[in-house]
Amino acid sequence: MKFDEEFKWILIEAIDEGLKSIIGENGKKVIYYHLKELYGLEREEISEKLEVFAEYINKIFGLGAKIIEISIIKALCLKLKLEYKEKKIKFLDYIEELYKEYMKKMKKK
């Protein structure tokens, strides 16, 4: 899914915060380093290739990736001023839902 420019940066900040809250600043740097080295994916491009990011953290952390995904989603909800709700859907689908809610909210302004 294509995101607008503002949402892309909000998402990147939420990813930063979500990673940092679970694996710390150095762990976050290691993730970004490996994404760049293994996939040619810069931090600034993650929102455009979110499926690569999700696949990578699942490969590295296995079932523990869910904790990181939830942390990112919670950070994103906070930034978008949306309520976090626990859902039984995939990380990428949740991000898409939040984007749609964000766009609805922006149209009302």
C-alpha cells in the first residue's frame, strides 16, 4: 500500500520508538544496519517496503516479533491519536487499517 508523505514519516518514527522500547537503541541500529546490508533497505525506505521489514523481524525474532510489532502499532496509534485495540490480524493489515483511519481523520479537518 502506498502511504502519503506525512504518514510515512510518522510510521518511521513509530518503528524507531517500537524497536527502541523492546530491543534498545543499539538493537535498533543493528536491525537498520542488517536491513541495509542484506536488503539494500535504508531506514527512510522502510515505510515503502514494510513487507521486507516485517519479514526480516519475523526471521530474526520468530514468535517474539509479535511483541515488536505490537510495540510499533502502539507507538503509531499514539502518534496518530488513535486508540490501540488488540486485534487478531497481521501486522501489515493493522498498519493499513490505521492508515485508512488516519486518512479519514485528515479529510474531516
